[in-house]
Amino acid sequence: MKLVVSDPKTGKTVQIEVPEAKRAILFGKKIGEEVEGDPLGLPGYSIKLTGGSDDSGFPMKANVSGPRRLRSLVSKGPGFRPTRHGERRKKMLRGNTYSAEITQVNALVSKQGTASLEQLFPKVEKAEEKK
């Protein structure tokens, strides 16, 4: 499971791979809830869950209850960008509760820790390919 944490103050985003043993911390939480960052490798941080996607790539939607997957008629929001005015379409969406099927969790920093995200997770430079 990937945890994508965005810092609205700096505009930076960090991807963290959550170990198998710590994934249960997020199970049962809903979109909009706040979680302490200490067990997830973010000491002193508090993060607000904002969404995510499941193992098939279907996005989570805040107004669909439970961890279920369903087809819903949507006119805007995650998973659908209308091309015409007033366009609606049935799309497959995931509910607002985090479960074992969720592979990406999106979150915002709601309370800063002592160290910045760049210090906790330094950017790894890829070796340049030589031709």
C-alpha cells in the first residue's frame, strides 16, 4: 500500500510504502478522518485522509458509504471528467472506508512535525542512463 502525503504549505508530495504490519492502522477509517503519523513513519505529524484508489484503479468517493464497490451515475468528481455540459455517466467507484483492497491512500498534512517531509524522505536521484 502506498501512502501519498501532500503538504499544502510547501506544495510538496511524498510517497511512502506502508509495511504490511502497519496497514491495519488505516483499515476501517473513512475519508475526512485524521490519523496520527507516528506509526506510519511521520513523527509528530497528523494527516487527514482525502481519498485513494483500490487494486483495480477505481477511485474512492466520500459520499459512498462502506468499503464496497458500486456503479454510480456521476456528473463530476473523482473518476469522471465530463466532456460536454450536463453530461452524466455510470462509473465504477469505491466507498469511503479504507479496507485491504485499497492500494493507494491520499492524505494532507493537517499538523506539522518537527522535521520537514524532505528531511524525513530525501529525494533519491536516479542514475542517468548512458547511451
